[in-house]
Amino acid sequence: NLVRHAGGGTLVVTPIAENERAGVRVEAADTGPGIADVEEALRDGFSTAGGLGYGLGVANRLMDRLDITSAPGRGTYVVCERWVRSGSGYEGDGPLTVGVATRPHPRETLNGDAFVVKHWRGQILVGLIDGLGHGVGAHRAGQAARQYVEAHFDRPLDELFRGVGRCCRGTRGVVMALARFDRDRSAVSFASIGNIEVRVLGSPEPVNFIVRRGILGGEAPKPVVTDHPWQPGWLFVLHSDGLTTRWQWEDVRDLADSPAPALATGLLRRLAKEDDDATVIVVRGAAP
């Protein structure tokens, strides 16, 4: 891009370290024509020089941080960072178990919903993504978001939303909810944009999650990340709007003691609508 758009510039690559992690920072600067709309330039297929228009979009998907400062006639400064990925894998039976049940629209073969479950170093990230509508377009949007979250699962939640918003430009867009459970702190961090339903069973006090309206990939506000206590024996449920929202725990009391996968399957069977994709994620804390 330095050569194609600005006729040259400077490129600096620096090793970085943070809390015993290693990474690399890449900085690019030029005095070229600048970028009129940075977010639009991140959309796959956008090009002002006859190229494929995937360069900045690929950089967003590959890097953990991407910041661009630019204005017409004032050049462009780009800084991006990539960290060595934390080890991820199932750690065996622990204090949390996760169950997922999902299916596409009954008249479709592709699912517009997507989900993420990542275990690492005493933490679990669960995410539910719903591509707008259903069919091929919704599936494409949902998978673009899922791939970004899976590639950057250990980054702060607000950064994950920012990256997903960028990589879903040019798609129908998605709504998404993410929850990160921290075993050592007995806590859960949560953020959501859109109409993903979230419920908790077992807490003696109501758990107030902040859900902001909007579409990632389109017009979306910044998410509000909130932290909440999490105790053994509690149940956490996320589901897409392919399930009815008019249900209470009393309606499914006979399922409440089921393992997380069985509870997710039971909720899907009982509550799924016939006109949309549908997904349920259940996180169950082990009883003390």
C-alpha cells in the first residue's frame, strides 16, 4: 500500500512484550493522498487503485490491533500488533460446562447463526452470533464474525466487537453477545449488541446485563462491557431470536437439572420458531 498509494513511506517492525507474552508491532507512515473514509476502506472489495481491495480487511483479520489515522491530503499512519496466541484447549471437567444446540431455518441448509466456545488458562469465552435474516447471506456474515472471534479470542471484549464490526462490513451484518468466564475471579464479563437474549438462573439478585441495539458491520454503538460475580450452581443461557423470548424458568423447570448439552437441546426443541435460524448456549456452574 505504501508503494501503490503513496509512492513510498516508512515501515517499522518492532518486537513487543507484555506480561510475559511476545508480539510484534508494525507501523507504516506516508505523506500520500490519505484515506477519506477509513472504515469504508476496511471493507473487502473496496479499492481506489484498481486492486482487489482486500489488503486492509486482511490486516484487520490477522492482527490483534489495527489503528489507522488518515485524512485526505495529509497522509496515512497505520499501527498494528499481533501477539503470540494463548494456548487454547479443553481443560477437562472443571467448574463450568458448556452446551450448544443449533439448527438452520427449517427451509434452509445453511445456518445464519454461529457460536464460539474457547477454553484457556482458567477462562472460557462463549459467543453467540446471528447473521441478519437467514440463508446464504446470513451464513456468510455469521461465519465472518465467528472466524474473527476465534482468531482473537483472548483479546478484550470491546476489541472483539470492533474487529467483528470491521470484518462484517460489506455483509448483511450481525448481532452478537460475548461472555468471558474467569474461574480465578469467580466472575463473568459480558457485552452485547443486538437482540441476543441472555438469562441467569440461580443468582439471589437480578443480574443486569447491558444490551445495546445496533448491527455490527453497519451502524452500531460501542458495546458496554460489564463485570458480574459468578457462583457455582448458577445457569447462564444465551439464545438467538430464533427462539421465543416469552418463556420463564418455571416453563422448563423439568429441564433445570439436566447437563448443559441436554438443557440446550431441550430449550431448542421447545422454544425454537419455525421461521428463523435458532441457537442456544448454556453454561452451567458445578454445584458446590
